[in-house]
Amino acid sequence: MCSHFLRLLLLLLALSVSSFAQLKVCADPDNLPFSNRAQQGFENKIAQLLARNLHTTVEYTWQRMGRGFVREVLNKHRCDVLLGVPQNFPAVLTTSPYYRSSYMFVTRSDRDVHLASFDESQLKNMKIGVQVLSEEYAPPAQALGRRGLIANIVGFETRGGDTHSIVDAVARKKVDAAIVWGPSAGYFAKHYGNALQLSATPAFDPPGLPLTFAISMGVRKGDTDLLDRLNQVLHEHRSAIDKTLRSYGVPLLPLAEESARASE
């Protein structure tokens, strides 16, 4: 009787260590290539990978991130995990990054345009698409503004059903070039085959405007157990995660470079 009870206790302990009731993920309901309600985004695929390896299933809270999101949603236990947050995002505990990418110059392949810097003289004569973040422009627009190119900028939404419009505008010659966050640039450019070309922006625009970011997952402060389990899955399944990201056209940069920079 005693040995039977001990075996049962050990089994229950093993189950409590290896699994969760559910992996509660907060995700944007309409934000491809990242996530949507049909679970077609790469963050949906990565969430499923996490859940399988934590021996549970995914439960989504569909919510667009904005002001007060961590306080009103994550910290009130409506979800437990945020995918796609910058490494060291101060409002949460962040995992080791699972990818690193850059803003990308998007141009048409039939034009003799090869952009690699915000100081290219060709930019002065171009209409340049950039993404708008809430009430302000994304970092590339700030870099262009420093060079007196505000009048050249055409703003585009970064979320929802029109996210693809900035890349479409390049392909349809409505703008001459665009500067787009890497995952969106790669995913939507794939729809045009070889008609569009991508090239990475510099990692920084001096003196210190970042254009390359390492991306992590976030959990509530204090939830170190979940953090540790997520980190273990990310470490053990790095190649599968990379394969998923590449299948969506995400331009990937070595994570080692970010780690080296952080230690300098």
C-alpha cells in the first residue's frame, strides 16, 4: 500500500513538472505574418510547438497590444505568454531571443536601385514607404527625417488587413521604395517572386537609433518557472523554430551578434 502510494505521488509530481493545464497565449487576431484567428501566422506555429513540448495545448486570448496591455491583460492573468516582444522589454520577464531581424529596403528588381544606407543620394528623389507605429513613425522614418526627407515619406499601417499594402505599393509603382520590418517585408515580398528585392538597413543609425532587434517571448514578472520552461524549449528546438521562420520569408540575422553586443 505504501509503495503504491509512493509511486502515485511520484507520478503526480512528474506530471506537474512536465505539463501545464494550458499554454495561455495573447496574440493579435489580424496581424499576418505573425498571427491571426485562423492561426496561420508563424507565431501561431511557434506557440503550437511550445505547447506540444510542454505537453499541453494552446488557449488564445485575442488582443491587440497597446498602452496598458501588460497591466490590463497579462498581469490580470488573461494570458501567460506574449510572443514577439523585444529582448529585455522592461514590462515583463523575457526569454532568450528566438530570432533577430532587421528593417529591410524593398525595391523593384527591374530598377537599378541598390539601397544599403539612409545616406544614399537616390533617396532624395524617391517616394519612400514607411510603417506608422500608433501615433508615430517607425525608426526608419526617424532616420529619414534626420536627413530632411520628411516630404519623401508615405505612411502605411503596420497591423490589420492592410499590412501588406506597403509592399504592394512598391510592386505596383505607387512608391519607389519602402523600408519595412524584416518579417513583414520577407513574407509579403514572397508573393511577388523575383519582382522585388530586399536589402538590410544598417543595424544602427548613428548616434544610437536601432534598426535591428532581437525578439523574445514575455511572461509576467515573477513567473520564473514558466520562463525557464520556455527557454528550455527554445534551446532544444532552435532548428525547428528557424525552419518555421524561414518558411515565412523572415530575414534572420545571427543571434550571437546580439549577445556579443550586449556583453560589450
